[in-house]
Amino acid sequence: MQPDYRRLKYACYSTNLSMSVVGSLQPLLFVSFRELYGISYALLGTLVLVNFCTQLFIDLIFSFYSHKFNIEKTVRAIPVITAAGLLIYALYPLFFPETAYFGLFLGSVVFASSGGLAEVLISPVIAAIPAENPEREMSKLHSIYAWGVVGVVIVSTLFLKVFGGENWHWLAILWTLIPAASAVLYHKQPVPPMQTPEKSGGVVKLIRQPALILCFLCIFLGGASECTMSQWSSSYLEKALNIPKVYGDIFGVAMFAVMLGLGRSLYAKYGKHIRRVLFAGTIGAAVCYLTAAFSNIALVGLIACGLTGFCVSMLWPGSLLVASDKFPTAGVAVFALMAAGGDLGGSVGPQLVGIVVDTAMENESLVNWAANMGLTADQIGMKAGLLIAAVFPILGILVTGILRREKKHEI
């Protein structure tokens, strides 16, 4: 008799909700940290870097050594690690405010570890559960993350508005209820077996395959296209289009997350032909980036930011679907390698834009030219950054075009 995996699916869904907390709560608290503890912007930025580096480190470990782990026990441990990280993050500064940054740093490392594990393991768990439409189940899993981000932003913003930034600890503690619920759902719930390479050499052979390199490039460019607009849209709307921050965040940043969730939810319900979806998504994302870079109309910029979320919505989960379809026996290793590619793209893209913005604003000739065109240094810097960022979806068109032309059956 086949096991009933419904509770396991709910556990995976709630785990992805926990990941939306881990990924989006920290930036919302930066102002409070600076005011309460005097932490510099550089050190606050380091927390984001630590989060990324920790997740990438976990991705790489599981890429080569997944066969060394008890996968079922590791999956069950994910929500426990998440809750522990959030509690360290919240309670250490409460009791030791003079060394608050150490607690924030340590908590970030712990819950980022759970984020890396979730990226590597939750998708293959869903893929291993028997389903009539496994690609739609995968899309549903990733749509939950996007909707979770919307919820975390709204609830956290309202909490801080009502109770004040000095009570941020209780907000972080409140969010631990989600991983706690996940831990309960995982309890005594069977996890389907997942394949792992018998030794690291098998992973090396996998990496050398052109098909995997193509999938890796697809998720790298998709991660860069998604995370760059997600992280820079607030600054772009405020500095380049002179939209007040509160309206830019609500109608730009939040709309990006809503459209991201909508795209994944629609594919989960109606989607098929993922290679066509990937190709169309990269074209749409490229158009949105170029529109944002060249438009001086606030409404057009807002719409471009929001529609980018819809266009990139399936680039990350869709790349996973193609990779798992191409390498059905590789199991956890292929998901780990793909997670590493997505995380790498999600870091390189925003970082590149930051470098371009700073460089453009420091270029006297470019700034003078912009002034003659009626643009400020901030505006030309932001526009130059998004123009350069358009290279990611443009290259994505080439990669997804190759995937689409393959003779292998389209999922």
C-alpha cells in the first residue's frame, strides 16, 4: 500500500514559508538595528553576504557529499535549525545588547544553514512524491515562497508600525511558530527515498555533461534576473523615478512579489510545456528591464517592476524541472548543484548592479551628460545599473532557446 504523503507535502510547504521569513525579514529590521545598536550599514550588508555564503556552502557540500548524509533525518532537522537560528537572532541582542551584532551574525549563519538545506532537499522531496503532474507540484511549492514573502513584508511592517522597532525581538519570535509547525508535521512522517551518487566522482561526471551545464546557466541567469529586480526595485523607484519610498515599496516591491507568486500559482494550476514558458519568461524579463532602464514615466516604471516578477516567476523552478527531467537518477546531487547556480546568480546580479551604479555616479563625463538630459546622478546611475542587468535575461533567451530546440520530450 502506498504511503499517504499529504502531511509531508504540507510540511514542505510550511518549510518554504519559513524560508520566506529567513529571506525577507532581515532587511526589514536594518533600520531598527542601526537605531538601537548603532550598527553600520557595512556590517548590516555583511549579514546579507553571510546569508548567501552560508547557503552556497551548504549547496556545494550536498552537491558532492549528499551520499554521506541521512537524507530523511536531515529533512526533519530543517525546521528545528530554522527555529534555533531565529531564536538566537532574537534573544541574544535582547539579553546582551552591547554585543548585539554577534548574536545577529550567529543567528544568521544558523538559519541560513537551514535555508541552504531547504533549497537542496525540499524540491527533491516534492519531486519524489508520486503525483499526476509533478511539474505543477513543484511550481506550487515555489509559489508558496513568493506568497510568503508578501505576507512577511505586510505582517512585519504592520507589527513594527504598531509596536515599534524596539520590540522587533517579539516579531522574530512570533515567526518561529511557522518552523515549529513544520517540525510537528514532519514528526513520524515517512519521507520517500531519494537517490544520491554513491561517491563524489559521480558528481564530477555529472558536472561535465553539457546538458547539466546548460541547466546550470539557465538557473544562474534566472536567479540573477529575479533577485536583481527584487533587491533594486525599491531604490530604482525612489531614486530614478522620484516615487516616495512607501508607495514604491507597496506598489513596486510588493507587486513584484505578488506577480512572482501569481505566475507560479498559475503554472501550478494550468501550466505545461515548461521550456516554452522559460523562453517566453526570459523575453518578457528582458523587455521589462529595458523598459525600466529607458523610461522616465513613473507609472511605466512601476508596471515594468511588477511585470518582471511575473516574467521571472518560473525561471528558477522551471530550471529545476528541466534538470530533474534530464537527470532523473541523479537525485539530490542535481538539485544541490542547481541551487548553487541559482544562489550564485542571485548574488552576482545585484552585486554587479551596485558596482555599475557607483561607477556611473562617479563618472564626471556621464553625470554631466545626464545633467544636460535633465537627469540627476542618482537617476543615471540606477538606469545604467538596470541596463547592464538586462544582460542576464537577454543571455537567458539564448540558453532557453537552446533548451527549447532540444528533441527531448517537453515537460
